[in-house]
Amino acid sequence: MIFSALADPTRRAILAMLLEDDMAVTDVAAPFQVSLAAISKHLAVLAGAGLIRQERRGRIIWCKLEPDGLRSASVWMQGFGQFEPVDLDDFERFLRDALPLIGDPEA
């Protein structure tokens, strides 16, 4: 589930943004040219994979990076350290071809 979540460039961009600080959902959505509903679906995929956590503070939903979420994937990928670094765009193409599109948030 983690690799499926990481396969999408929008979700990788969201994770990069959350590396800086916690963000409200509306702030996460601001730089993207997709609907708030589409971003919410991306966030749900990230949360389902254990990569982020969402919490309500008053009327605002905040997103926070879950650092332990990537730990198992990182350990697994380090086992391939003798190979070239992973190109996430190539990895995305591989996953798109190898996995069925289930619950595509942009569909």
C-alpha cells in the first residue's frame, strides 16, 4: 500500500510539503490545479498507507507527516543499495503497469 501511495507524483509532492511543517488541507491543496475533493482523496490514500495523519482542530483538518510510515519501505529499499538509486518516476510507471488502478482519486 505504501508503494502504491508513493507512485503518484501529486502524493509525493504533498509528502515533500509536509516535510516542512503540518498543514491545513486547504493549504495543501493551494498549489495544485485539481479540486479540493481530489486532494482530499490523495490525502486519504496517504493516510491509509500510514504516511500521514489527519486531525481536526476546530473546523480545520490538519495533515501531519507520519515519519514511521516510510520506515519499512525505506528499510526494504536499502536492501537494494548496491543498485542505482530509485527513480520514482520510473517506479510510478512500473506500478501503473503492474498494479490495477483501484480507487484512483483522479478518476
